[in-house]
Amino acid sequence: MPERKINVVIDTNWYISACLNRSSRRILYYEILKNPHIKVFYSKELLQEFEDVISRPKFRKIISYDQAIRFMSLAFLLLNKVTVQSIPQVVRDTDDDYLLGICEHCNADF
């Protein structure tokens, strides 16, 4: 019987951190993405939040927008895109409600 993969949704701050940190966080992120037992999901809303956050002036001092997009383009080759049908409205930060929608859509374990 094949082993079931663990479904995971990673918050935008992890992607930002992996872009900015060239050592431990990026290595951990890469290990998660390459793990054959883990399936990581994202949506257009997560991608939009990433682009909005990485475009902030405080990050421009650390990484260029082109470098960040190149990093994410490579990462997205290992991710699974979902279309969020409904966005539950139950968290304190309503900007993060879409994350629950991704979790709901893919039956996330984490």
C-alpha cells in the first residue's frame, strides 16, 4: 500500500524568509519541497501576497524584485496550485483567510 503524502500549506512569511536568508531557512525550505512524502500547496492569493510583500522598500535593500521572482519561479515548480473556491472568515487577520481556503481545498495536514 503506497504511503500517503502529507499536505502542507506554507504561509507567505516562509517564502519571504527563504528569499532573504541564504542559509538555514532556504535549506530547510528546499528540503521540505524536495521531500517525496510532503505535498506543498499554494494559490494565486498567496502568490499575490508574496509579490506585494517582497516589493516593499525595506526588502528592496536586500533582494531585487527580479531575484525574488526568479526564486519563486523555481520554487513553484515543486508546488501544487489550487483554486480557492471559498474563503472562510474565521481568523483575526482577515488578510490570511485565503490560507484557510487553501487548507480546506487540499485537506491540509499542516
